[in-house]
Amino acid sequence: MASTTAARARALSAEIAACAEHVEHQRRLPGELLEALAAAGCLRMVAPREHGGDELPLPEVVTVVRELATADGSVGWVAGQAAMAQVVLSRFPRSTIDAVYAAGCDVVGAGAAAPKGKARRGEHTWRVSGRWPFASGIGHASWFYGHCVAFGPGVPEGSGGTPHTRAALLWPGEYTVEDTWHTTGLRGTGSHDVVVHRTDCPEERTAVLSGSTPTLDRPAYRVPSVEYSGMMVAASGVGIATGAVEEVVALAATGKRPSFSPRSLAESPVFQDRLGGAMLEVESARTLLDRLAELLHSHAEAGTDPGPGERALVRGGFHHIASAVTRAVDTAHALAGGSAAYTGAPTERRLRDVHTLTQHATTARESVKLLGAARVGEIDPSLAW
């Protein structure tokens, strides 16, 4: 199933590349492309089998996202965030899961993991308000989850200075999308702000994400949400960098000769050396990505939790991968020369995409500190999230 999904994703490369400029200018994926992604199985990767989904394990989802991002960063990112939303949904009550998939398994969700909202407990509902930025794919989402700080009668205060949080699932009409996504890169993700003002959300459409057991307690859903989110970001980064290196290799194959140079790009020892360096950056990032995916999946299959040291390794790995792929794309962009100077040129777009990706919370340098601290026995409380 996974190899088939990945192969179908790879087969969409030409179609995705052909509409990449349109995706960027419209700041969303066009309907025809969404239909193609759905037909290829890229939108139901983590939907439950009982609702017609494929329920793919993490390593296979990573491969599909990477393939799509090799064709276009925004497309890979949106597919990864759609998978992330399905993982989050697995922690909601069964009635809510069934309601989401009532129309089929290709419905797309969007959400925001940062607790930017507030939820006050009532008798049978939670009154939700907030503004959540970075809701990728919200323009074509059938539902939205927003993470909230929870308070009110009977709500625990949390431990270690971390407040009690709860996610609320809302339908279109219960939230407003504000057009805020005017960015340097990843423009096609349409990651606008979602605003909610004093909306009553039924108890059954809320869930505790951190430290909870998924309602669908199966391997595809057991990876902690912070790590799953980071894996989707890292997979997109490796795909973007892979595409950038492939593009500069293709450029060299055309016989391009830089101005005032006695050699073509392909004949230049400097070009060859720098290209080799970029290739190794991508290969090291891909290898680490696959290693982390297998580590998380092995725990998911066994029904065990990654230890603090393992979670620190995974989170530190996200920064390392982001740094490696950024160096690779920077090199590819430089090697492309004047061809990459124009706005919208493929390598120029990848340059902007990868640098925007590095602004995601999961790629922050702080995660490297968590790894070093864990190695000397100082476990950061954030590793419990």
C-alpha cells in the first residue's frame, strides 16, 4: 500500500510542477490538484481503515510527503499537515471521528497545535475563543482543530508550570479565516489565521492531546503529536532540497556555460565539488529522517513510549535536518547562477520555501540543547509534551 501510494505521488510530479506557479500565486492548491492527490491516496494516508483510509505507518507517510515536496514544497507541506490532522483526530471521541469521516476518507482537516485559544468549561460544552496562525490548507479544510488553554470549574491547572490544554474541533461556520498568509515562501500552503469568538463546542468535539492515549489505539496514531508534526516538516524539507539538487543537475545537463567561463557547468571542478557537497547534505538529512521515522514507528508498533533521550534525539534531529537541507538549497541556488535570479524560477522558489520552513517551531535550535541536556541527565520538562 505504502509503496503504491509513494509511486502514485511520484507519478504526479510533472502535474505538480506544471501548476507550481499557479499554486504560489493563488496561495492555495487548486481543486484539480486536490482531486489528483485524493485519487493517488495522498489525502487519506492516515485515515482509519474502517472509514476507507489507508492508515499508513509513519515511515511510509514520510516517504510520500518527501516525494510530493520534491515536486513542490507547498504541496508536500499541505499533504503532511493533512496527515497530521488525521493523527490529531485519532485522539477525539469515536463519535467525532465518525462524524468527520461520514462523507468519506478524503476530507481534509487543518489545525494549529500551539495553544493560542482559550476554552472555558461549561456544563456540557467548552466556550472557545482564540486566534490561531499558520493553519495550513485551511482554504480547503472540512474541519479545524484549535489547541486551547483550558480553564474553569474542575479543570486541572497542569504541572511543572505547563497549563492544562485541550483541543477543540470546529466546523466551517464556527470559525473565520482571515487572509494573512503573505509570506516569503511556502505561499501555496495558504496557512492563514483562524479566528473563533465565544463559540460553544460540545464536549465530544474536544480532546486532550498531550499524554493521552488515542481513541484509535493503533500504530499509525501512537506517535506523539509534537514528533509527528516535526516529521512532516522535516520530510518536506528533504523533498525541497532533493528537488533543488535535481534542478541544478538538469541545468548542467543542458550544457549551460557561465559567462566568461571556459568550461560548462558540468565540466567545472568547482561546480562538481559544490554539487557533491550539496548531494551529501541531502543524503545525510534523508538518512537521519528515515532513522528517526523508524525509531518512532518501532515504539508505535510495540505500544511503548519513546524515552526522554529518544524524544530529545528526534527533536534535535529536526533542527539538524533543517540546517542540512537549507545548506543544500543555498548551494543549489548559487550554482544555478543567473538562472535562479528571477522570481518564480524553480530554484529561487525552493530557496524561499526552505528558509520559510526553518521558521517552524520544530526546527528551532533550542531542540539541540534538549539533546545535550538529556545526555548529561538533565531532562527538560518540555519532553513530556
